[in-house]
Amino acid sequence: MDDAIARPSAPTVAADETPAEIVARIDALSEQRRTRFDGGEMVWRVWGQGRPLVLFHGGYGSWTHWIKTVLPLSRHFQVFAADMPSHGDSDALPGRPTRDAMADAVGAGLDQLFGREQVYDVAGFSMGANLSAAIALAHGGKLDNLVVVGPGGLGVPSQKITGLQRWRPDLPREVLDRRHRNNLGVIMFHDNSRIDDLAVHLQRENGLRMRFRIARSGINTLLKDSLPGVRCRLSCIWGDGDVYAVGGRDARVGVMRRSHPDIETRIVADAGHWVMYEQAEAFNAALLESLGATDTPA
């Protein structure tokens, strides 16, 4: 199944709110929970009631990658948005960070939140998608639906990406923001006119707090290697202009289909890699469909 979904994204930025105020307002509506891993604590933000839906952000991110998603989804689920270790408000992984150590730490957090009997769903974005199956295996609980958003980790190379600008924390704010705005246009957005001050603020603040850097060693196959052990329903969502998937989306779906032949794919029109920000309303509809949720809130 390959459904094209095109709906306008709903505006969330009030004219009299700064980006920091928007983040603080949505954060204040959450309940914070902490789980332990070897060497530190992981922070989760929770909205709503009902069946748990866990959200994993992408690299150089935090829960705020889902800032346009958490409140609409909380009308249907109890939403758990992670700050993964070494990101956001969570503590850094000890020693030399690895993807396996990240998966083990987050899996331990799920065990503390849910035990082994609670049925739950997961949506992972980018790095969070790549790690999602390994996290599920590390947890060993009752994952029912896994939705991977803009996934890599499948052994399929991306096109060469050029135009990214280097940045340092000590750059003047206007220079730092200009470089982040450029990089958002290169790798995250399909239409650069949609890069607003909130997106730049999130990119800057998440980047400044990111402490997860691992040596790159060839093509990442973490998702490909972990999926065969995950017995749940699998779906994937992409923006149709996702720069990482150009020319390789069908190959990536083919890899996932080997272990999950009934995989469903949904393509959100006029969106790039950060699809849940650029086309929030259409993405939320696609995710609800992937999870089999109705339009009637819980």
C-alpha cells in the first residue's frame, strides 16, 4: 500500500509568542518521567491518556522534533516523547557512545515505564527510526505497531548531500541561526519558505545539547539487522521530497519487506525529511492511519 496524503499543515505559532515561549507552553502541558540507565537518567515527556504511543526523535534532536505532533496525538493516545540519552535533557551515555548502547539504555527505560506486559506502539523518526527495532529487542515487551519515519539503517546508501554549513557554539547568534537555517533547507525541508523562526530555534537548541557522536563506519544496517526479530505490524512514512530517500525509497521498502511482507507505506506530499514539522496535519493523519486509530479521540 502506498497512499499519497496531501493536506495543509495547521499553523501552531501565535503572532505574540516567541519560539522559546511556544516550547515552554507545550512542555508545561506534559508530565515529566525519568528512567535510569547505566550511568545516568533519561527524560520522557508524557501527554494524554490511553494506549501508550512512544516517540523517538532524530539525530541532533529532542522531543521537540515532535512539537507539532504531541498535542494532536494526545487526543488519541498517551504520548511518551523521549529525550534519548545524550540528547535534550537526558544524561549522556557513559564511555564511548555506540548505537547498541543507546538501544540498551532506551530499552531499559521502556521496561521501567511499561514492564513486559503493557501493549504499546512506537513511532521513530530518522535516527530514532534506525534505532527503533533494536530498542524493541532490548526491551522485549509487547510492541504492537512500529512506524518508521524517514528511516535509514537499511544498508541502502543515500545520495551525496552538499551545501551544509559548519557551525560552532561560539558563533554569534545571527551567524549561528543563519547557518542552521541553511542546513534545515538542505536536509530537513522540501520548501525553504516554511523554515520559520521556531524551526531554527529548535535546530539551534537541539544541536547545542547533542552529545552523541559516533565514528561513521560504512553504511548503517542497524534497522535492517534488527527488524527480523521484531514481531509486530510495520509501517513507514516519508515526505515525498525527503533528501535522504531520493532514488532509494523503493529499495529501502524492499529491504523492510523481506522481514515484514505486509509493510504499509504512506507518502506525505510536498514535504521533506522533517515531515511531521513541515506538513504536520497531513503527517498526523498518516500516523493515525498507520496505527489504525479512528478520527474519534479516546
